[in-house]
Amino acid sequence: MIREPQDLNDAALRDRAVDAALGRAPFDLLLVGGQLVNVATSEIYAADIGIIGGLIASVHAPGLRGDATEVVDLAGQFIAPGLIDTHMHIESSMVTPRRYAQTVVPQGTTTVVWDPHEVGNVAGLAGVDWAIAAARGLDLRVLTLAPSCVPSAPGIERAGATFDPPEMQQMLANPDIYGVAEVMDMRGVLTRASKMRGIVDAGLASGKLVCGHGRGLVDAELQGFVAAGISSDHEITGAVDFLQKIRAGLTIELRGSHDYVLPDVIAVLKTLPHLPQTLTICTDDVFPDDLAEKGGMNDVLRRLVGYGMAPVDALRAATLNAAMRLGRADLGAIAPGRRADIAVFRDLSDFRASVVLASGRIVARDGVALRAEHPAAALPFADTVKLAPLTADDFEIRAAGDQVQVNTVVKPRFTAWGEATLQVEEGIVQVPADLLRMAVVHRHGLADPTPMVGLLQEWGSWTGAIATTIAHDSHNLNVFGADPVDMAAAANALIACGGGMAVAKGGKVIGLLPLPVCGLLSDTETADVGAALAALRDAADQVADWLPPLRTFKALVGASLACNPGPHVTDMGICDGTTGDIRKTVR
């Protein structure tokens, strides 16, 4: 179990550490023969590290000491602080916290900052309570935040719960809550809407973190967002956006999930006199196949260095800068008096961890966790798709007359309003092959479950359907397709299994990934869930018309993210997160 800062301030532990540092007593554990990556000075040099309990007692010249209960020879490998992921969603891995920990700790990640707003949007306060409980007792330190946006765009979408200022105050009163999770309702912040004003003010009053989601904010709007009291952002869209935000004083959580942004950001960083202290690294969203095969934080570091970032700079952002952001003086550096959270890497380009320590204990070797996390007695929230079976007719658009004007959503990301003139036959709008149907079905049992069908442009020509209950951030049942028969088949597969993702073609289901916990998670091992997702992706490739980097499989789960600028289909209509405008498909 990871222990919190007060465990290091035990007087007896400090007495032992001082005695060991001075040579009056042996170390519990001694790491020898390695090269220390000093993230404070940017130096790399040979050093041995002596550990007492969970505390680093001494960092000294190699070969100076040999007295320890256990000695580990690192044979020239690089000794770095454990990696700190400053913004992420365990739910994106599609596995429970214990399975997530088993995966990322062997990769060198020892601390994550988890925004559980996915389970919060499905299961409300009970979901957040479960997130806290499920994160206890792991070899991974999980700092849990209070979801600020349930739903993410009030008034234009409906989730499984609503968190107003009283709920935020209740969550922040819990000592296991580390702050306010990403504030996504940008419009609410800038218009000083009472809900968002109250939520942010509750965070400020608590003295805890207040984290942001400032996608598309520039100039005066960016200044107003920061002036409201929000202190971080991960929604970086390019070099200019990055520079504006870091100059505005925001802590940047540079995320690996938007790889196409990273080269330009690194180029801008090279023009600055020094690495900003306010630059941290995060994963945000990583699917299970990528997490198991490529990695999480270690993969982000690998790519950053590959794009030209100095390895020590990347490590500093992922450790010391992160610890300072979190106010954790015990984390982020290899130095006496700090917590012995340590990742040993074979090299500083591939970032494969050979040994990982958490609070002084060796918890992983050569990519394998040394203990199995205990399974839960029973899976919670296994009945969250509260829908009766749907028919093909539910996915038709109806209108009077022979011809009709429709509103459309243009582009998979950075969306824009569009329009089309379509024919009507026997009361049913005839949708051409170059328009894709997207249906959002409220699945939480709190609103009308009639599918809201919108039309998408520039999504290519499809030959089947994909359904998902992973649909940021309200996680309603979203169904994409060209043929209503296929759409009904995919949707009904998820209604039957309690949620997940499904692919249908020719009226038959050809791919299914069940995710029974909240319709978001499985308690199966990450690699197995990843393999199932990979098989589902292969099925999706048979029906969808992808065009990377924007028209991708991953774009499906964000297509209804109504808080972002531009139109998005929700369970209430086609809604614009910038203006709050709600329109029907048929004008």
C-alpha cells in the first residue's frame, strides 16, 4: 500500500535514516552501480542510493558503502524518480484501477492524478466513492480529483447524475479528494454561471487544486478563464496555443494522447531560455491495447525524446515539475529525505523500466508487477444501460413534405455547422452515402430514451455501424452508421451485455467488447482487454472509412463532447458548446 506524506515524518524512521546516512547503521536497501538522473540540476552522474523504509536516506559516491540488508546492482542503468502522470482517466484504459496499476507501475509510473468523471457521469457520487475505494491499497499512488463537470455541458446534454456546488463541496470535504478535476464548461466559467462559479469557488476555498480544460481559448477568453481561478490545462492544440497558455501562468499538462501536437510544442520549447517549471506531462486517455503494448507515461517520454526533447528535460517535466505542481515535497526527485519512488531505466531513449520502487519497496522487475492486486468481491454498477431493445425504425429521421433542410455537423474534430437539402420519401428522410448517421440515446434512465439522430459530414462512406457506451463525457449510448438495421444490431448488442463497444455489418454483430462496470470498464487483465479492443478495431476497419489523424477510431468516443467548441450531437439535439445553441436535425 502506498503511504501518504505523514508516514515519512515518523521520528523513529527519521532517526534510522540519519544513522544510516552517517554510517552508524546499515541501509535497508542499497542501489549501486547506477547513473543518477538529477532532475534538479540536469546532471547525470554515478551515484549509489541508500534507502531506509520508504525514505531515501543517502545519495552518495559509488562504492562508498556496502552495508545493507539488500543490495541491488543496477549495472550502469539510469536511476530516475518515479513518473507522475498529472492528468488522466483510468476509465480510458477500459480496466479497473487494480488492473491499471498492474500495467503502469512496471512501466515506471508511481503516481497518477485521476479524474474519475467518466464513472461520475454514469454513477454519480457513488461512482466517485467507488473510485476512491478501488484505488486504495495499490502499488500505484492515485490522487483522486472531484469531477467538476457532471455533465460536461449543462443544459445541452444529460448524464447519469448532476454535480452542482453542494456536491462539489461534499466531495472536497473528503481528505481522499485532491482537488477539482478539469473544469470543462468553459462557457459557464466565462459567463459566470452560478453553477460553475460555485464549483470553482468551492475548489479555491478548499485550498486544493483547481484544474482546467481550456480547449480553443485564446486572448481575452483565456485570460478570463485563468482569472477565474483555474490553474492548469491539457487541451493544447498547437504551438501558439501552448505558448499563450504557459505565458498566462497555467501549468501545462502536455498530453501524449494528441501526438500530432508534440513536435510543434517541442520546437517552441527550444526557443525559450529554459524549461518552464510549469510544464508537466500527462497521458490523459490511453486505450488498453496501446497501454499494454506501447506504455503510458514511458511511451509519452519516448515520443517526446524522439521528437527532439532532451531526455532530462522530459524526465524533469514528468517528475520534479509534477511534484511541485501537486505540492508534494516528498515526490519528484532522488535526494535524501524524499520518498523512495524510483524508476530504473535501461536507457533514456526507449524508457523501458527494469526496476521500480514505490515507497522503498521493489514492486516491479523487467516489466512485471511483483504482486497481484486482490480482485473485488463483486463488480459494481453492472446495470447502467437502462434501455429496451431498439429497432431500425428508431434510427430513421422523419419529416413532412418531399424535401427538407437539415443541420449537419462538419468534420470529426474542430467541428463546424453545415447544412444539406435531402429528399423525403413516405415521411422518412433519405440520407445519402456521404452523410453518416450518429444517434445518441440517453441510457441512464433519467430522461427520454428516444434516439436523437444527427448527420455528420466528412466522415467518409461507411458499410456498417459502430455503437459505444464510451462517449465522452455523458457516456450515453452513441451509434454511428449508414444503415439503421446495422445500427440497431450494434446498439442491441450493448444493451444486452451492459455496455462497451460493438460493430455490426449486414445486420449482424461482427465485433463486441463487453465493459460491464458502468459500461466503461472490465476487471479482466489489461492485455486481454487490449486484445479484445484490437479485434474490435479490426472489425471497425471493415465498416468505417478512416482518414487519420482526425477521422479515426478514437474520434468516435469524443464525437458527443458537447463542452468543446462547435456543434456536437447529444441526447438533446445538435448542440454548440460555445453558444449553448440547441438545434434539431430537421429545420
